[in-house]
Amino acid sequence: MADADDLRRIAQALPHVVEIESAGFDFRVADKGFVWSYPERQQGQRRIIRTDIAVLYVGDEAEKQALLLGEPELFFTTPSYDGLPLVMLRLAEVKVKRLRELVTDAWRMRAPETLVGDLDNLPG
């Protein structure tokens, strides 16, 4: 199963990725976030940065619902993410290969067309 180190290694291997300084992890391509640590908010308490949960950009509501309904053991959401193309992913429940697919898809959806071709030039 995966953890924050696996996620960091996968994200940093993608082209044109910048990691923003944060209490957890926060990765962007062309100034657009595609995966970051879940900032858990509980009423009356300070926000807690959860590095065991990743927030993933998924593109649209249909993709979000497909992930939530199809793999509820991996994905969840909260009311604060209603209407946003984002899901939370439990890292301890996902295999590294699947995590690589999810992070790469998120990168692909956020990267400008001019950069997407650079993904094909990666080794392996």
C-alpha cells in the first residue's frame, strides 16, 4: 500500500512539477494544483494537515461520482468539496501502481496542452 513518500516520488517524477512548501505536500503544474495533503477541518478546532490522505483533482463531477461510488474504500469527500472536481484518497488503502495512475491523470488534467506531450518522453 502507498504512503506520502510514494506520492511525493510519483509526483516529482512528472514533468514541470513544482512542490509548494507546506506542512504536508502540495504539487502543481503550470501553477495549478493537482494533488495535495488533505487539510482536515473539524468545527471549533485548528485545521490539521493529513499526509495520509491526498486531495486529487479529477476533472469533473461525473469522474468524481464514479470514483466515490466505484471505490468507496479508497475515495471520499466532504461538504466543503461539494461542486468541486476533487476527491480525497486514503493512501494506506491504495496500491502504488494505482496511485501512479491517479496522480498522472490528475497531472494530465491540469497541465496545459503544450506540456502534456512531455509526459510521453519520460523513461519507463
